[in-house]
Amino acid sequence: MRSDRARALLASRWVRVGFLAAVVAFAAYAVASQWGDVSASLGRIEPLTLVGSLAAVLVGLVGSMLAYRALLADMGSPLPVPTAARIFFVGQLGKYLPGSLWPVVAQMEMGRDAGVPRRRSASAIALTILIYLGAGLLVGAVALPFASEEAGGYRWVVLLAPLFLLLLHPGVLNPLLARVLALARREPPEQPLTGRGTMTAFAWSVVSWLAFGLHVELLAVDLGAPAGRALPLAVGGFALAWSAGFLLIVAPAGAGAREVALVAILSPVLTTHDGTAVALVSRLLMTGGDVVTAGAAALTWRAGRRGRGAPALEPDDHRQVSGTRRVPR
């Protein structure tokens, strides 16, 4: 009974409106609280560089969404790209709220509206994070041979890469997922992951990390870093910094830890002052990318539904969902 009431509450239009309002407020605060430091750094970077860096961020975010979509399809819920983008990007805005469960809750509820069972959504989200982190640790290893001793304290993060890569094998991943769900008193996934689905998600994750690294490279070079020497530090450094922030800090979107790690890893090619500028502008661009992709995904999804003559789903649209496969259009 309590579970039914909780689900009805989460499906309420007003709860969802309140969620979006809170997300906007916290995202605005995240930008405003850093603006004093970021504004000075922005003045030192060419506008064209900022545009190119933001474009790279958007490519990275799309890559992470496609990894999530590949896992959902492999588990029995293939979705059209606009629908998957709406669920992923709008749900990801929840990471700006205090607490780590908001993105999961939001994506589960929007996934339910699209016909994805909550259990499958939760599994896909957890697996996306696991695979994304494993790819990040692997890409992060690229930076260590070029990093200074100052960044040596983050070497332990890369040592976890073999463990995460082992976990990605379906023979290990499927029993592990079933065991975790059993401990949570949940049924195992209706359809186990395949090697093809896992590798597709891993490949999109690597594409995402490369794009994110490019956005740091553009900023660093504009502030005087040599392009060739900075590239492995930018690509591997951002992945390593994100992974360290995720593993060490429970904060909205890994605030703080990522910047400290990135400045340390970029120290061979940038001064501390310039490295801090790159880290702060990068944080601002990542926040802007989250907002842009969420807005674009929501508008594209609604336009697509109306263009097909179907009414847009309302947040409080209560409908029964099943585990049947849906064919992308």
C-alpha cells in the first residue's frame, strides 16, 4: 500500500513541476556561486574557443545518452532517440539537487511513461554508471605517464580499472546484478545483458570521454598550453578527475573534487592559475551543456509526438507498463 502511494506521489504533476523548479534553482545557484571566479577566466578565453568547447561538451553528453540507450535496448526496451534523450537528459538535471538519488528517481518515472518498467530503468541507470566509470578509468590511464608528481595521488584511481573492466563481462555482470537486486528484494532483469550490448555502451562511453577531453584541450591551448603535450593530459585528465570526484565525493555533480584533480593533472602544461581557470570554465560549460541538452531533448520529443499526431504525454499520465519490447521509429 505504501509503495502504491509513493508511486502515485512520484507520478503527480505537481511533484514533477516542483522537481523541475528545484533543479532550475540549484543549477542557477551553481552558476551564480562560481561566477565571480569564472567571469575573470572567461575574459581570457576567445569566444570561438568557448563555442567549440561547448560543442565538444554536447557531443560528450550525447555519447553518454547513447550508452544508456544501448543498455536499455539490450535489456528489452529499445527506445527512439528523442524519447531516450528526454529521459536521460532531463533526469540528469537531478544531480544538481542535494542527494544522489534524484536522477535515478526522475529517469525511472519518465521511463515508466515511455513503457519501460521501473526495475529495468533502475538496472540500466546503474549499469550505465558502472560502464561509464570503467571507461573513464581506462581513458584516465592515458594521462598518468605525462602527469607530474603532484598528480601521483590519483594513481590509485586507475588501479581500479582492471576490476571495472572485469565486471563488464556479461558472465560476471549478470549474476552480480541479479544478486544486488535479490538483496534489494527485487526480481532479476527479464532479459540478461549480452556482450554486444555491453560493448556498444562501452564504445559510446569512450566516445563521450574523448569529446569531454577535447573541450578541456581547447581551453588549455587557448591559455597557452602546447597542443600536442596537453592533449593526453586533457583527455585522460578530465576522465581521471571525474572518476576521482565520483568515487571520493558525494556532492552535486562531483563539485570541488573534479576541479582540484584537473588542476593537478594539467600542472605540467599550465600554471595553477591557468589550470584553475580551465577547471572553472569547464564546470560552467558542463552545467550549460546539461541545461541545453535537457531543453533540446524535451522540445524535440514533444515536436516529434505532435508531428505524428499523438498527444504529448502529461506528467500525471497514469498508465500500466509492461516488459514488452518497443521498436524505435
